[in-house]
Amino acid sequence: QAQGQLRADIADAARRAGTLATLDRIAITRALAAISAQRAAGRIVRIQVEVDVASIIDPGFIGFLESTLPPALRPDAALVLELDTEALIEHQAVVRPVLDRLRGLGVQLCVRDFGMQKDAARLLQQIHIDVLKLDTDLALQPSMAFATILAQVRDNGIPIEVEEVPDRPAIARLWELGVDYIQCDLLRPWTTQLDYNFQTAG
């Protein structure tokens, strides 16, 4: 988020203007600065940053990350990059070598909007995925086919996230499905602050 704008609100326009890769690098730089600041305060945090597939296959991306990612943050995968599932499937041959190099830097991979895409199940076997973010609508209205894919995710031991969960009944359904992490706006609104006392949250 920059200047109060969500990435989803500006991504298409930035992609058309050819500036999305620059914005993605800015987001990564800010995330790493936030991680370092929290480390300095004695807190261990991990931040997921949504980036475009085109941004990471840009020839200069690996060099940028090598020069930006502090060595102290590399061993424990403090940075997680989120890639769109469909884009990852479409460009898998080009992306896979880049992901291997990112893993060498301690960067983890999250695939977002995972659901019923063609070859989604095969992707689980072809690329090392650290976190999987389900398509929210499919997660809340699961079909038998989706349940089968979800079972494969579980068999691979991949943590499952769902974001934009609308209400508490939906939270209950997702817990029953075995979702590991749920993001919603029921506890508090979005904030730039990372300090939060979950024990006192309503």
C-alpha cells in the first residue's frame, strides 16, 4: 500500500504504464526495512509481499534483491513473496530458475488465489511452495473437486491462508477445513503499526 492506495487498485494501471516492477521493488524495500526495524526492537516478524511474476523474472531483479536483502534476514526466510497462481502456472518454465535462486537467499514463496486453475494440483509437485493462499470464494463454498485439491495441499504439509474473510461464521467454516491462517477485518482495521496485543482483542 502506498499513499493510501491498495496494490490491487493500481496494479493494472502500473502494469500498462510499465512501472509495476518499480513499485514492487519499492514494496520489497519497505518490507525489509520494517523487518529490520522490528528485529532491532527484539521482535521476529515475517512479511509477505505481493509481486508480479514479470517483476521477478526481470533480469535485474535477483541483483536488486541480493543488494537489498540484509544477510541477517536470509537464513530464516523473513521475506515471503506472493505470486499469482495462474501467472505462475503460465510462466513456470521461466520462473522456476528464479525461484531456486530466491530460495538460496532465504526468500519463501506464497501462491495466492489458489483454487481450480488448470494444472493447479500439478503445481504442488513441480514447485516448492511454502505458503498457499486459497481463493476466498472457493474456500467458503468448497466443492468435491476443491476438497480433493485441498487434501493434496495438506498431504504436502503446506500452510494454508485465506484473506478477506467476511464474518465469524466464515471463520468457523474455514477452521473446520483446516485453514492455518485467516485474515479479516473483525479484530481491527488496517494499520501501519505491527504492535498488537492479540490477548486483549475482542
